[in-house]
Amino acid sequence: SCSASSKLSGCSFDSDSCDFVDVPFDDDHDFVLKSSGGQDGNGYMSSSGRGNADLIVPLELLVPHNGDLGNMCMEFYYRIRGGSLNVYQVTNAKGYRKESKLRLSDSQGSWKKARMTFRASQKYHLLLRATPSSGSVDIDNVRFCDTCN
């Protein structure tokens, strides 16, 4: 199981979107904070437009100054009603090289848990790209653990 790490703060989306950033440009629609109906009954992030909605986990804000915490695990819940969710690790440098880390598809309207290993360094950010096709792509209860086992 994933026991939450003290090194990086996750986000429950119950009252706000923490330091996670909805990309205001370069995508087609937005992630919106919903106040109830999430994986635990409370708040969650939802995207339901056409095309892509991008949500950034800004490791440069979450990781201590000039830090590199090595490999860590991100665990979160997702609900996809028609569409897909791709997670990338992106280099914070010219060219923004993207490495695909996780690809999730329809979860038949139920909340499911996903985990992925990533490099917890200020040199990167994580990009969650939702592409709803008919319904919505929802994300809830992101947390970070030392390992993914």
C-alpha cells in the first residue's frame, strides 16, 4: 500500500486544488473543482469538454529548493466515463520533453486507483491530460508515497 510521504504534499481537492494548476492555454477546456461526489464523497477535479484539459503537478513548487528526492510514487483515484487520461513527466526546460508514464481508459463510471513512479525533482513537472470523448474524466485524492509497492 501507499503510505503518504512527508516529503511531498498531495491534494484531496476537498476545499481547493492545492498547488495543482489547470493550464489556462494550449489546451481545449479546463479542469473544474467540484464540491461533492468525489471518490470519498467530497471534492474532486473534473473535465468534461471536447479535446484536451491539462492539469499540472508543479514539482518545482512542491519539492524543496533545488531538490531531487529521487523516485517516488504518485497514487490517485480516477473515474473516466468515455475518454482517456494520460500522465506525463515533463522536463522544465526549453522544448518541454514529455515522457509518457501512465495511460488510463474508461473505468465504466466507477472510481479506480492508479499508481505510477516518477522522478520527484524540481527539473520536472507532471502533466495530467484528460481527453473526454463523451462524458467526463475525473481525478481525486492525489497522494505521494516513497515507493509504489
